[in-house]
Amino acid sequence: MTKDASKPARFKMTFPEKIIGEPIIYKLSHDLDVAPNILRGRITEKSAWLEVELIGSAKNVEKALKYLQERGVTTQKLDG
């Protein structure tokens, strides 16, 4: 992580069925330099949602959100 890490931002992420099983969270950490902290969630064969803190620079969190959107993940910013 870089020194310019900002306050963690919390999001609810809803994943489309077609990408369940893909290493989406791994990619955030490995390729986009964002540390995802999974707080809670539910994953089944047909649906998935996670509540996640994204920890990293504002620039990297923005890149991560763009990547998620491109993959079809719906993100909703949560308070706190």
C-alpha cells in the first residue's frame, strides 16, 4: 500500500450471476493496489453480494470502482 492511503470507503457490491466464481476481489488487491476488507456477504450459485471496505489511495479506489462497473458489479456507497 502507498503512504497516501485514505480513509476506508464502504460499499455494497452486487455481482451478476455470470461472473460469480471469477477472482474479482483478488484482482482489486493484486492488480489495482486496493486492500478489500470483506465485512459481510452472501454468495450462492445464482447471486452474490458483499459489503466491503476498500482501503487505498483515492485514485486506486476510483480505478477499482471503474473495474467493478466494467465487470457488471453494482456498487452502492455505504455510510461509515
